[in-house]
Amino acid sequence: MPQILNNALEAVGNTPLIRLDKVAKLHGLKCNLLGKVEFMSAGGSVKDRIAKAMVEAAEQEGKLVPGKSVVIEPTSGNTGIGLAMACAIKGYSVIITLPNKMSLEKEAALRALGAEVVRTPTEAAWDSPQSHIGIARKLQKEIPYGIILDQYGNINNPLAHEMTTGPEIIEAVKSTPSTSSRVSSQKVDVVVCGAGTGGTISGISRAMKKTHNKDCIVVGVDPDGSILAVPSSLNTKTEGDAYVVEGIGYDFIPDVLSRDPTDIDEWIKTNDTEAFDAVQALMRNEGLLVGGSSGSALSGTLKWLETRKDIAETSGLNVVVILPDGIRNYMSKDWFLGRALHGEPTPLAQAIARVLQEPIANNV
């Protein structure tokens, strides 16, 4: 039953699993294509979950001192926003180190929540003293009571998804009945998820394979230019190339990203154009105002399903794609504005233009 929540942290997670039927129809899919829509979490992204989990675990372990601790975190933005939200509620100061590539909207949201933001060179390698990781470590050494919760190595990152995101997906699929018009295996058959730190995909995989369906296929999506995909030969052609999409992909392997092939069964690469076209498809067809990495996840899903006709053409199989955040963080980005404001005129827009070109009748 609906009830009053004590604070915004209690509104983290419990996001909807939504049918993407129109996108599925456009691509001739017979399987159920389902989107886990994480921008509906309190802070606007899937990273709210790990921020809440890391802060609460640090409190329980006595690592955070009320009124003194300064939480410092290198991030692509969404983990920072989640941490800034949690720390605003709990009363801790926050410093976020953020590569220059990341959107102005993310910085504005962070500052609105009371965080200090330090920008770093996008081109700096992860182990450079000038990178967002290097600068965070420098600040941690010099700022009294500074602490890095470290999303790249903190076990509470994947654990948050094993304990919340995965079970939510399982419960939604199991509790939705199979009918003649909407056939369902009533289990999660495939999960497709982009990888940044890798905590989301690793944790969800463990939830699926340990407690629900050991045969669930988990597919990782990695942008061209990143090196996370396995085997490494998938990365060779584009390794080191710049890419625009934010929040996924890295030039190093985070500790929380499982390299166990029993956790992540397959990987697929995507590019910026595919990702942003998929964002537009989700907006125009499903009414979901998602961000760029959601487009990466969907485009990766569609590419993978092209190689697995046995799944794509089987009614009732449930293919879940994780949609990590919303368009709030990217409204000023060229890739979004170009598609939203400067795309090809629709037939309706052309009809409007014709009407407005006609002289206005004098009804005297």
C-alpha cells in the first residue's frame, strides 16, 4: 500500500519493468522485450542504488563520521549524483571529480545537491595523477576526514544490484501471468546491460543465476573505444577511440566487474550513432525519455538478437534490457539537440508549414 516515505533514499529503486512492444514490433521480434527503467529512481539513475548502499555500509562500519567526513568520489556523474543526494540527506560534505566530457547538466545537478565539483581532463588515462581517479586520491590524502567510497572496488556496488535490481526484475516477471495474448515463460531468459564499473551487470547476473534461472543469458554491452568486452579481440579495432556516450566503458578493468564467463555469457560492442538512434526510437515509440547509455543497451540488445534468432523469434521468452538513466543529464548535448530540434521534418510538420504559408482568409 502507498505510504509516506521518511526521505528520498526510501524512493531509491523499485523502478518499473516496462514492455517495449513497439520497438520489438519494428524489429520483428516475437520475444518479450522489457525495459528496466532506472531514471524513475529518486536520483534519476541506476547508480542511486549503489550510492545508498555504499554510504549506509560505510556508516555501519564506522567509516563515516557525522559532521566531519567528506565523501570524495571519481565518477562519470550518476554515482556522484546519487552520493550527493544521500549525503545531503545524511549531512556529509561531498567532492566529486568529473571528467570534462561529462555533461554540464550533471555538474549542475551535483552543485544543486551541495557537492563541490572538480573537472579533470577526459584524455587522462585512469592511472594518471590528472585523471578523475588520480585527483580524487590526491584530495583524499589532503582533505581532513576525506574518504573515497570507491565504486570501482566496493563490494556494495554489485551487491546492491544482486539484492535489489535483480530481485525486482525476477519478481516482476514471475508475478505477471502468461496469457494467450501475452505469452510468458515467467522467468528471465536474457538480461542485457551496459558496463561501466561493471557492478550493475555483475550483481544482476548473480541474482539471476544463483536464485532464479541458472540458464539465464547475460549479455554485456561495451562502447567502441572501451576495453571491457571479452574476449579482448572485440576491443582491438577501436581501442582508445573517443566516444561520446557517457557512463559506460573504461580504459581499465574495474575490480567489481566480474571476468567470470559464468557471470557474463557474451559481450557485444556498440557505437555512438547506434546508441543515439536507439534513444530516439525509445522516445518516439515508447515515450521513454532515456539517456545515451540506455540507447547503447537497447542497440546492443537488438544487435545481439540478430545473432540469436532462436530467442528473437520465440514467443514468451523474456529479454530484459537495463535502461540506466534519463535525458535530464543530456539536454544540452549536441547529439540530443540535433535529433530533437534539427531532424528531418515529419509529414505533419510539412503540413503545418503548408497551412501557415497560405494567406489568412478575411472573414469580414
